[in-house]
Amino acid sequence: MSRRTSGFRRRLAALRGEGGFTLIELLIVVALVGITSAMFETTFGTIVNRSNQVQAQNILQTEVRGSLNQFVSDLRNSTYEDVVTSPVVNFANNYVTFYSPDHQAPAHMRKIRYWVDGTTLKRQVVTSTNTDGPPWAKNGTDLQNITLPTATDPVQSLFNSIKNPSTVFKYCIQSPPDMTVDSTNSTSVELITWNCTDPNNTTITACQANPRSCIKSVVVRADVSTLGSTTRYNYGTVATIRWNGNA
């Protein structure tokens, strides 16, 4: 019996002599692991958020550039196919409606409207059913009597997140290269600060009766920001109307 007790004591003493972790050491390790995990989570979250912002910016940039190129193409070809009717139907700082033929052969006439709805730039088109020249009509209704936007024709949402919804379009009686940069606004953060004469200017006698007939260029400036971001991006272009009422 004494031999067994002696052997047990020797084994117990051997176990006590082996190295191990104390409770304090375990608590320190747990704390360090927690701090490291928190730092990794913060870094990973920052990387993911930044990646999402860059992706959103790239998508928005593609949408804006494509939309502005489409607007320029539509307006550059604007006409009603006579020298009497102005291709611009109506206009304001947040919308413009005009006539522009399609690229079919024979061509149909389109009545196109670009406008800002909330913070989204939208586009709607009504296309004539006849191809034999004015008066252009759709299902027996003259295009001049169709007011856009309508409730029946599809509306295309081009891009959103516009921060200057009330000042997207600016109109000029000049066309490039006659327009100049506004020297009084040279420090502006705006991408385009053209110094041009507004067709609504009451001092321009020739435009008083029909300002829309004096429009030669439309400056578009969109100040946009991706969702969840405070950073703003400016995109702009100038579309020149080739129609000449004096031709």
C-alpha cells in the first residue's frame, strides 16, 4: 500500500512540475485575440466599403457618359424638316423637349423629352407612324399636339443621384467656339461655366417673340454622387443644334 501511495505521489509531483498556462496568461491571450480580430474586422470592412464605392462610381460614370452621349446625338440631329418650325418644343433648366428623326430609311420623326424627375434624369420618345414628311403624326395625332411625358409611352431612367436637379440644362444663342468660359466664375468647381447669352434675355430683340428658335447650344452639367457617398462628381457636355431658321 505504501508503495502505491509513494508511486502516486511521484507521478503527481511530476505533473506539477510540467509547464502550463495560468489563468492570467489565458486572459491576456484572449484579450490579444479579441483586439486583433477587431482590427482585422475594421480593416476588412473599410476595404469592402471602399471597393463598393469604387464599383458604384464606375457604374454611375458609365451611365452618365452614355446618357450624355445619347443626348448630344439626339439634339445634334434635331429638326422638324422645315425652316419654319423650331426643333425645340419647350425648355427650362430641368427639362427640354425637341424633334429629332431616327436613323431609319425612310426616317420617322421623334419627339424627345429629357427631364429631371426628383434626382433622376429621364428620357421619353414618341415616334411618328408616317415617314413622308411633315405634318408628323402618330396614330392620326399630330406630334405637335402630343405633350410629353405621356402616360402610354415607355420612360427610360438614365441615371440618378443628381445633386443639382434644378440647373442641369443651360441654353445659349451661341455655339462653340463662340462661347467662352465665364471669367467671373473661373474658380468655380463646376466642370462647365460657359459665358453665353440666354435666349430668354429680354435685351435680345430677335429672340423675344420665340426664344426657343434662338437656341443654338445646350450645356448639360450633372453634379452626381454615388449612394452613401458625400463625394460629388461633375459631368458635362455641350450639344449644338444644326437647325438654322434663316436657311
